[in-house]
Amino acid sequence: MSNSYLPRQLAVALFLIIMSGWFVADCQSSGGQATPVTPVVVTPTPAVKSDVALYVTTPDQSQLFLKQNTNLVFSTTAASTGAVIEVDSTQTFQSIDGFGFTLTGGSAILLNQLKPADRTALLQELFSPEGNGIGISYLRISIGASDLSDHVFTYNDLSTGQTDLTMAKFSLDPERVDLIPILKQILAINPDIKILGSPWTPPSWMKTNGSSKGGSLKPDYYDAYALYFVKYIQGMKAEGIPIDAITVQNEPLNPNNNPSLLMQADEQTAFIKKSLGPAFQKAGIKTKIILYDHNTDRTDYPLATLADAAARQYVDGSAFHLYLGRIDALTPVHNQHPDKNIYFTEQWTGSKGTFGGDLGWHVKNLLIGATRNWSRNVLEWNLASDPAQNPHTDGGCTECLGALTIGASVSRNVSYYIIAHAAKFVRPGSVRIGSTTPANLPNVAFKTPSGSKVLLVENENTSSQTFTIKFGSKTVQTTLPAGAVGTYVW
């Protein structure tokens, strides 16, 4: 390379520098797209030291199960004014089995239609308590179709006039496409999840009206139907799916759904003591038998069966919904039979409801109300629906809003956040502990298997509320926005 080449290089470089400066200046004055942008450096907010983790959901959805970066440090100096929630871990009540949803047949169809990677990520989010997971720990599934299946079916559908007393034609094939594969993926994430099975109808050939809707179970088929349950539990076990419990009939006093069955208390009592209980005993089945599975306005129903010693011996407890009645009706049932468990197995959120209204009602009555009245679990209704609230049967629910809406994308609805506030932190084996209830601050407290304390609080006030949490000799002051729900963990 000659020495004369270097000055030419420098001249070209100088020319380019001058020209680029002119280009930038010209673009800055004319509004062109080449204007240099000064990078904005975002400094992360450092985590505030806190003894208590707080997650908040607000009615206006500005905060959705959002972890707060708030200084909540226990002090031995008592607050001078304001409401106080005193948590007392020396008072212990029932153990908790879990929180979750009904995985309807329609929910399974929608989940199974997702791309494999998307489905895996979503199931991880739903069923793992780690990371961003909400830790669903309890599922209800239908034995055969529910009204949120895409069609009506049982596991032993026969042509008119046929019967099958030995269940030779029993088959789980209708579940092998969607429900069973989804359950296997869920169990791979959480092998300890509890699964409750509930039938909406027996096979139509067992019923007085020969129809999937309404009618009653013929006594002549009690033994055959008991064997149907046995085959179901054994068949699911063979698939690697343990059924922790069954209810005898979903909403036995509602014959208007499709599918459905009318089963009066004396009929359920007779079926349990004459057929179902003995069949489970003979087959060595340990799956729990749970009564009723309907509204709290008719607690006389489960109490009638529990008063029958021959039936009672086979029964683990009673299950409830809250479409009619009051949640505190659960406590008298517990008090009369404290050795029998209480479960809360269904409540829907509707597509025409409001986020704030449903959040407040469900947290107060179910997460707080049901557990303060001895329930071992809380289950919301369907896990997933599409944007038009499908699938459902002909005559099934047309307005049942899933925790998830699965369409071109996946969105999370109010019941997702309701269950998240309990499921992530109140793990199975937790025990409800004592907590005081100042006005407009309904709450419930738990001690987890790891020793953590969890306090779930709803602010019913129309303005933000500052209050004190007292635990032993320590206190911490906190504030919740109007109508907000907060989960405190320490």
C-alpha cells in the first residue's frame, strides 16, 4: 500500500462524516424517519424488603393477581387505630383438599385443540404452583356427559329395548380423544391432584322415562348402576387416572338439564346402602362416596341419608352448590355429623355478569364463606369455553363463562383469578386457622404444610381500607383498594 493512499482514505472518511451529520440534521428538521433515538434506560424498581407477600386483584382489573412491591414488615408496636384482623394459628379447623374447577368435556375439547406447545405451557400455568402457575389442586369431571359436553353420552348407551346388567358393553371410549389425554398431561404436572367424578345421568335404559333428561333410576337397575361406577373407577385407574371421590348424582333435584336425573333423598339413600356401598366394598374400591351435590337450601336431603346408619357407613360427606340458599347452612350439617366431610363442588360465573360483581360475591361466599363453614375444597364451574360459551349439549348452559376463553387466543376470566387467590398458596393439607372478622373485611386464614400462614381478605368498602394484621405479638399495617381481594402470605 502506497503512502499516497492514506490521505485519500482520510478525505473520504471526513467527507462521509460531514455528509452523515448533514443527513441527521436535515432529518431532524424535516421529521423524517432517520432521526436518531436516544435509548431510554429503565431502571428496575428494587424489591422492597417485606415480611409478607401480597397479591391483589381489583374490580376494575387494573391489578389482576398482581404481586405488590410493598413494605409489609411485622412490628411489635401495635397500631393505634383502625380495623384489626387477628390471626390465631392455635385455633385449627378442617384440612383443605384443594381449589379448582370442573374440567368439562367441552373444556377438554378446547384444550386439546391448542397447539401442543401452547397447551403444555397453559397446563403448566394452570396446574403448577411454581413460577407464574396458579396451582389448581382439585378437579371435578363428569362421569359421562355433562351439559357442557358437545353431545349427550354415557359409557353404556344401548339401542331401545336392550339392557346390560353385567356391564359387558361398558366403555370409556368416548373419553379417549380429549378428556383422558388432557387428564394424563395434568397428572404429569401434578400427580397428587384430587379428581372428583359426578354423573349427570345414568344410561337411559336404566331410567323410568328412557331419556337422557329427567326421569328416575329404576330400582331394578340399582345393582347394574353400582357396577357402572365400579367399572368407571377401575377403568380410569387402568388409564393411570385415580378417582379420589364420586358424587352419586349432580343436582339430583334438578331434572330440567340435559342430561339430568331426578333422585330424591330416599332413593339416593336406598341406592347407596343396597347397591353402591356394598359394590365398592366388594370390589375393594376406596374412592369416597359423597352425597347430594346440590344447593344449600335443601340440607335436609343429605341429613336424611346421614341419619340412616346402613347408608351412612359408606358415606364420606356431603357436597353443595350455592344457586339457592346460604353458605352458612353448611355449618349445621357439619355440627350434626362432625365426622363427615363438607365439600363445595360447583358455582358458575355467567357471560352476562361483571368482573367486579362476580369477584366480590364468589370470594366472599365461596373462598371465604365455604371454607369458614367447613368445606374442604372450593370448585368453580367450567374451566374453559369458547367465545360463544360453547360447547354445550342441546338444552345445556348457554351462558356459562369459562375460567378461560379459548378461541384464536386464550383469555383469562374472573373465576381464573378467584381460584388463583387460594389455589397457589393454600396447598392441599393446609389447615384453616382462626381469624377475626372486622366489619366489611371478610377473611379466612390457613396454615400450610410448610408452616406458612395465608390470609385471604376482601375489602367490601367503597373506598380503600387500611387495617392491621395481628399475628401473635406482631402486627403489620396494610391497605386494600375498594372492592379488592388480597392474599397475604408470611
